[in-house]
Amino acid sequence: MTDYQPLECDLHDVLEIACLHRALLQVELRDGSRFVARARTTESTADKEEFLLLDTPDGERRIRLDQLHAVATVGADGTAGARTVLGPGPADPTGEAEQGF
């Protein structure tokens, strides 16, 4: 058994919709790192861990969902849209604080 903490269903749906539309996302991880990548798909392992697969300029990136802090879609003009907080971030262990990118 792993220490994986699954996302709530409505938050998982946000990621599924982003993948369906192959959306460009601004991604913030729990460790504070940030990057922009295109959402490709989600996948589950036999251990019931879930991952988001992203296409980056450096190739595919696979992020375990409980390592995500927030995502925002990036528009054609390069600006980030509404931000969805998925889990706790580096400065907020509850995941409830809302900060801009």
C-alpha cells in the first residue's frame, strides 16, 4: 500500500476535462515548483495511484495527482485563467489559501 491521497472527484474531473481539450496548463506542485505543459491524459496504477501525463518542451512529464497544488488553463494570449487549487501547497498545509501565479 502507498501513501497516495486521492483527489476529490470534482477536482479529478477538472483534470479530465483539461485532458479532453488538451489544454495548456500552468501547473504548481506542492513543493512550490511551477511550469507550463499541455494536459494529455490521466492514468491509474495497480496500486490505485493516479497520475497526470503532461507534454512539456522537454518531453513527457508524469505527476502523481496528490503532488499537484494548483492548475490554471493558459489562454492563446499566454495569460492564465481561473486557478483551481487541488491540494495543499508549500506554504499552506490545508490547501485552502488562494494565491495568484
